[in-house]
Amino acid sequence: MKIRLKNTGRSLVLMTLAAGLLVGCGGGGDGPAIEARAQTIQFDGATPMLSLLGSATVSATASSGLTVSYASTTPAVCSVESSTGVVTAIAIGTCTMAANQAGNTTFAPAPQATQAIPVTVNPHQAISFAAAPALSWLGTATVAATASSGLSVRYNSATPLVCSVIGTTGLVTNLAAGTCTITADQAGDANYYAAPQVTQTLTVSMPAGITVPGAPTGVTATVGNAINAVTLSIGATDSGGSPVTGYTVTSSPSGITATGTASPISVTCASTCTGYTFSVAATNLMGQGAPSTATDVLTHYNVVETFHEPDTQPRDSIFIGSFTLNSSTRTVSNLQGILSESMTGDQRAYPDDNMTWLPLKHQLSAVYDPVLDGVLVTTFLNSHTSTFTTTFGGDGWSPQAGVNAGGVYAGFPKPASNPGNAYAMIFVNTANPLAALTQAQINKLAYADCAPGGMMGAVCMTGTTVAGYGAIGTMSGYPVSQTMTKNP
């Protein structure tokens, strides 16, 4: 058979074909028939939601029923798995998905179908930690946390005494036994809010043979350079097998604390440290040990007391002594010193004098005076208080009893019965011993001397004031000053 094609008025004989090779003709060839049926593709359902760095699944169906493949025509915005339709957002923008079906012997290739998916940002982000690593004693480990936003996470230690961490890498270093807590934060940016903080705990195992320190021993406390300061010195501390890294001071009643790395440790009180005791606890890498026994604040002071003696000038009666003040209990102990006898010696004044000085070594009285807000403390020459006669009543020693008895010695009228006692009375302001005395406090100072160098017949030499006791001393002597200094 001949096929003629008409082209610009001319007929061309192209070729002669066997009838069996013509499409649609029932020839006797061996190949399959190609139908080339038309097919279409349609995306299923609503357009999925796609957030930045998130994923979603697209689905499309070909009318032929053949399998559809997927491709991204916006690879800078999104990618897709060709067989599953799982789309991953890479950047903000419009993600365009293409669905294709290549056809087969029955169906011709389908026209490409596309779907536009907006990539949006969910401003909320969350942080999650990977599994907690093991942290050994004084060792290191690395924690890992990620933010759903993909932004970098920053780490911090919530237990800085137990562990430290590098904020950018998560490298944790153990510093002491205990539980290490690491926090992870993400501050957000223009697209994301700050993430809620999350934490991860790492338990540090304690090595064998190492314990917390023992309670410090030999702890002493004294008033410092200011009246509202206390200095604590530590005698010894069992370190527990690990070096002591610091000390913590606490008061009783509570409310005052201080820390230090070595002895001595200074503690500052709000106004005064009077009425408080203090204890010290030591810390090493294992933690803090038991506190020491509560320690009273004991401070040593020197005192000089002067009584003006009009009848023995230029010599005065002077007491030079020392004592210990317990600021915790507001008590005075161990007052002792020496008392000059102004009726003895040449016409030379203290300190170039050659007066007789009596050793007063027996503190036998300490009485709190609520009006003066302090303690009147008396130390004696003898180990007893018998000083004045009790013929007219009285206790036989106090300044008032001496005034009432006119200074007459104990045992009067028998000279051999005179015990020859002497004393000096000072005033201690327990809140601030270094404070200058008021006149009312000076008026309560007194001394008595019934030793041979202080006797005028039956009368002992005394020093008192009219304001304090109703009369001046037996030789017109009276107190004029008292000064105190802290004994280093």
C-alpha cells in the first residue's frame, strides 16, 4: 500500500509499509499495543501546615491509580522525600511541591501538579536534654541539649559549689561531692520567644576514705578592732582527707554569719556583738562538716583608775589592773592588779613614784547596776571581803558600809584583829568597755586600804564621792578617772 502526504500541492510517496506495522491495524506484528491514555494528578485534602524546621506530609493521587513521585521546586525553602511525600522546611517562604506520574504502556505521562505550602514560624520553642552522662569525682562530662528552634543553647550551673560548666559547650567539671544541676536556656531571636529553662541533674559518687571535715577545735573569739566586730581563731580541724577550702561562722542567737578561707575570721555585727556566741564549721570538697562547740566572746582589757588625794600630793591613789570580759554572758572575771598607797614614798608622782603598791588578786564581787547599765567589779588584797567594822551594821566591805562606819577597820578596837584588807572597785560597760565613763559612773568608783601603809590609827584610807555614797574619802580622796585599753 502507498501513503501519500500532501505538502504544498505535491504528493510524496514516502514509503510502503507492511499493513501489520500500522498502528490501529490488526496486523500480524509481535509488539504490545500502546494506548497512551490520558491521566491527571490531584493533591489530596487540604494543604498541610509547615513550620520552620518542621515537617509535614503531602499526598497526591493520579487518576490512573499509578504511584506518584514528589519533588521540591523550591529547594532553598524545603526538601521532600520523593516516595513518601514527607516535606521538611528549611527556610521561611513558600514551599512548592511538584507531583509527577511518568505513565506506562497504558497511560501517558500526567501533567505535573503543584501545591504551594507556606512555611511559617511557631514562635514558641522548647529545649530537651539528651541522656545524662556519668560524672565522676573531680572528673568531667558533657551534657547536650537542643532547642526545637534550632538555635544554640547556653548552659549554666545551678550548683556552683558542686560543679561548673562551660556555657557554650556543656563541658561539666566536678568540684565537690553532691548533686550537680545544669540548666539550659535559649534566649530567642526575632522569630522565637525565649524557651522555658530546663535542668538536668548529675549525681557525683563519693570516693572511699574521704569525708566532710570534723568540727573545728580550739576555737576562740574576741572583740575585734571595733565594738561591733569579733575575731575568731581556729586551733585545729580534721580535714576529712581533703583540704579544707573554707569556714562558715554562725551566731547564737542566729542572724550573724561570716565566711573565710583561713583562721582568723572576722565577723561584723549590726551594732554590737554582745550577747552572742559563735561556732565555726569547715568545708572541703565533700561538703560542710559539723560546727564547733559554741564559743563565748572573751576579751582581755587593761584598766587604770585614779583617785585624787588632796592630802598626799603629788601622789594619788592609783589602781592598775586587768580583767576578762565575756561579752556573750556580759560578765567580768579575773580582775586583778596593784593599788598604790599614797601615804607612802617620797614627794614624787606616779609613774616616777616609790610608793608601796598592794597586790589585789582576788575578784570577790561583780554586781550589775541597772541604772548605770554596767558591772561594778571589786578585787581584794585578801581572799575574803572583811575590811570595815560591822559594829554599825553593813556588809563590812562595800563603799557604802565604809562610809557608814567612818572607815574604821574590821576588828576595831583591837589593832591586832585588823585583817589589813584593801580593794579597788571599777566599772565595766559590758556593751562597750572602751567607752568614756559618764560622771555618774565615775561617782561609783571606790577603793579602800586598811593595810598598814593605808591606816590612820583606826581609820582606813578610802576614796569615794558624795554623789555616789554620801561622803568623800577619809582623807578627802575621790575618783577622777578610769581608762581602759584592749589587751592585744
